[in-house]
Amino acid sequence: MFYSFARVLVRALVFLLNGNTHYENKQALPTGPYVLVGPHRTWWDPIMFALAASPRKFSFMAKQELFKNPILRWILEHANAFGVDRAHPGPSVIKTPVKYLRKGELSVMIFPSGSRYSNELRGGAILIAKLAKVPIVPAVYQGPLKFSGFLKRQRVTVRFGEPIMPPAGKLTDEMTAAVGDEMKAAFDRIDAAIDPNFKYVPDETKYIAEKKKGKV
């Protein structure tokens, strides 16, 4: 109930603040649960992905520190979020999203890079999809990277790619690397389909700062 109400409210706010959002290739989305993956480019791209993939509802990972605030914790928990210690992740990082996916009511949103300042992919999304036996759906956000640009009604586009099935059999390092390469290639194709001249350059200074704190 809370998720549905919040999505309606956020959709109205996005329309008022920007009003120039475009969702492309929604026909590629599976009818059942899936793992949605994308490069993390802004703090609001998870919101745009969730709106774009509606009516599908999502669970997502949030850094454990956010749950220390009781009000924010209540909001996150009712929005299907679960906490993760990014410096010392435990088994729940895999078990919790797999449980949600197997129930079939929620999909899971994961940013494989772990940070909006990194282009490195991690294998957690692949393992979760394989254990839950669901496809991986790549998605890309293109639009303003600063909130001031968002408020200036610069165009925002979220586009989905074709589903990627996790490999059969035992998941090896080689298989994980191959699927990771496939995800990277999918992101590049989606970016090119939206705008062939688009080039995203992450803020290396902020990435290095996060890496030193053990957040990436």
C-alpha cells in the first residue's frame, strides 16, 4: 500500500519538477519478476527506474547507515528496502532479494557498480538472478546529472534493454565475467539507442573518496 501511494506521489512531483521524462522500450520488460540492473549515475535514477517500470514493484538495497534514522528507516522498510553493510556484506545481501524474487511479488533493483562514481560491475546481481531463476533486465538513465538541470526540465530518458538470462550450471568466475561483459555491452547499446553522442564520465574524485571509505 505504502509503495503504491508513494509512487503516485513521486510521479506527480517528478511531473511538476521536470515534466520532460520519457520511458522507452517497456515492451522488453518480462511479465514476471526480474533483476533490474543499471549504471548508477545520479542519486535519483533509482526513482526514475521505479517509475519507468511501473506497475512492477521493486525491492532494493540501501546502505545500512540510512536505517539509523527512525523516520527514514520506516520509509525505507515500507518501500521494500533492506539494509546492507557495504564494507562487510553478509549472506542477507543475497538471501533477502532471492526470497523476494521467489515469492514473485517484487522485482529487485541493483546497481552492479555499487556506486554512482564507478563503472566496475559486481557479480551479486548475476548470482541473485541465477538463484532466483529470473532474468536480468538492463536499463539506462540519460539526463541531467545535477539536480539543477533536472529542475530546468532538461530531458530525462529511461530505456530498457532485452532480458539477459543467467547461465545454467555452476556459476564460475568465467561465467560471471562473461555476463558482466554482456551487461556492460547492453548498457552501451541502450545509451547509443537513446543518443549516439552520449558519453557518461563519472566523477573520479568522488569515486576515489568513496573507495577510501570502503563504500565501493
